[in-house]
Amino acid sequence: MLEAQLNAHLDNENHEKTKNGNYRNGHGTKTIKSSFGESEIKVPRDRSGSFEPALVPKRHNIIEGLENIIISLYAKGMSVSDSEEQVKEMYDFEVSTSQFLE
């Protein structure tokens, strides 16, 4: 999800030339907190430093509403293991199945 936000910010896909001269510049690590505990994620960066992730804004380390996202996925009919996989894919954040059931 963070990669998709950076794609939209740069207005290009990976390995495409940008129109404004701003390019991807690796990833930074960030320790985030939620009611599930702490975890480390990789946040993509751009060369100009103008990318502001919507999910975990700069200088913030708490994911607001992650629990609501998980509940929404489950309510829409996704299995617990599918929801776990979706969170891992979208946020590069591991949540164990047992945490969904608590």
C-alpha cells in the first residue's frame, strides 16, 4: 500500500522515468505501535523528501484504525488467514491469527 501511495505521488510506476525529476530513494524503517504491539515496517522514500504516507505520516508512529481495517476485512467475508495475509501484503506488517481472534 505504501508503494502504491509513492507511485501515485511520483505519478509513475517502478523503473519508469519521472516527469518532475523526483525519484524513489530506497526505504526507511519505522517502528509502529498499535493495539497489537510494536512492529517495524519499511517506508518508501523519494529523493526530494516530499512523499507523505497517508497510513503512517511522518513523525508519527501509531497506526490509527488498523483494528478497524482488520475487522472490516473479516466482516466482508475474508477468512482470518486471508485477512492476515492481506495486512502483511498491504502494510508489510505481521499480525498473527491468534491476535485476530482476541
